[in-house]
Amino acid sequence: MAQGRMLLKTISMSKRMALLSDDTSRLLYTWLLSHLNKEGCFYADPVIVKNIVFTRLNHPVEKIKECLDEMEDIGLIIRYKNNNEEYLYYPDFKEKQPNLREDREGTGGIPFYKVNQEIYRTTPGELQELDGNKTGELQENSPLSKDKLSKDKLNINKDNILSQIENLLNLFSSDIKELILEYIDCARLENKTKQITDQKKFRLINELYSVYRVDENKDRFKQALQITINKGLGSFPYFKKVRKNLEIRGIK
């Protein structure tokens, strides 16, 4: 493992960094950078992150988990599982490390990130179970690798989540439902691959529903969502920030 990593000055102009809700999240992102292995990976367990990265800072584990959740929502990190251990990955790590010497580094015992290892996360306490796990728990993304599940099981998992997406969308009014589809497309366009998984779609919708179901002012909810879309963003933290500002200003 290297003694540190390069922090480019362009970070000060990063739109994604500006979307983070506080400086604790920004500090964690930059300090985590110095601990990444040559593939841009590190542990994602909040307890480990606290002990290794925020060693002398008095931040509770719950706060660190919130920071990691927010970084993932914005697309700064991807979390994944390997042998029931949680890890994170910086998707733009290598392009921002121009002097990286991979041939001189080991992995530090951290497995590489591979596609379809993402953790499936939803808002705690919301909606039905998925793949036998209660909503709010950390779950491995479906579909899993073919050596673990048959083709039939893969199709079942896909049908299951598509059905839950449709059921969840039907909980919104028709006009807001249309906006949510635009919101999801903004999130898709933010990805370098211009693709978005069904699990990610479900999580984005579920996050919005966690606000919608308790929000007595549906017009303000709709306005905040429209402003977020107009910015070309599919970001839940940004949506919450806009909605809060509208509430403070007394906009109905």
C-alpha cells in the first residue's frame, strides 16, 4: 500500500462534493482517499472507517454511516460485498491518480470491485422484503453471478424487483410519478456508463417515498423534485436540501 494518494485541486470545483450536506462528509471523502489500495478500494464497514480514518475524531459510527450513504447516493463511491465483508470503491480513482504505479503496490488484502457486487440498500423500515431480506438490511445486489444462481433464479429476482418498482411508483400521484421517471433518468445520465440498475432505481424511488408519505405539502414536494430535475440531478441529498429551503422560505 502507498503512503498516500494525490488530491487534485479540481476537487474544489466538484459539483458532487458541493452536494454533500456537510464538511464532515467532505473530510471523510478526502481522508478516505489516502487509504485506498491501487484499485481504489477500501473497507466500508463504518466501525472500521471510524477506527482507521477518523481515528482521533469524535464522530459516532452512525454519523460515518450517514456520510457513506450520502457519498454513495451522489455517486462518489460504490459499496460492494465480498465474503460477507463490506468494501467501497472510488469509480474515478485511477483517472485522478496520474502517477499511480500499480506494479509497485499490493492490494492490502482488500478484494477488487467487480460488477454486480453492489450492496442493495433501502431506506430503513420501508416497504416489502426483497430476496428474503428485510428492507433496510444490507443485501447483495441481484442478479448475482451465474456460478451462484441458476438462470431461472436470475429471472425470478429481476421480475421481483421490477414488480416492486411498479408497486412503489403507484403510491405516488400520476403527475409526480412522471417526474420521478425523469429524476431516475437524470441519475442514469450522471453515471459514466449512462446506465442504471433496477436496484438503484428502486432505492431512488424508495428514498423519495420516505419523504412523500409523510409530507403534507405535496405541491412543495413536487416543486423540489422539479428543481432537482431542472439541475439535471438524480440526487436525493440535493432534493432534500431544496425541499428544506422551500419549507424555510414558506413556499406552499
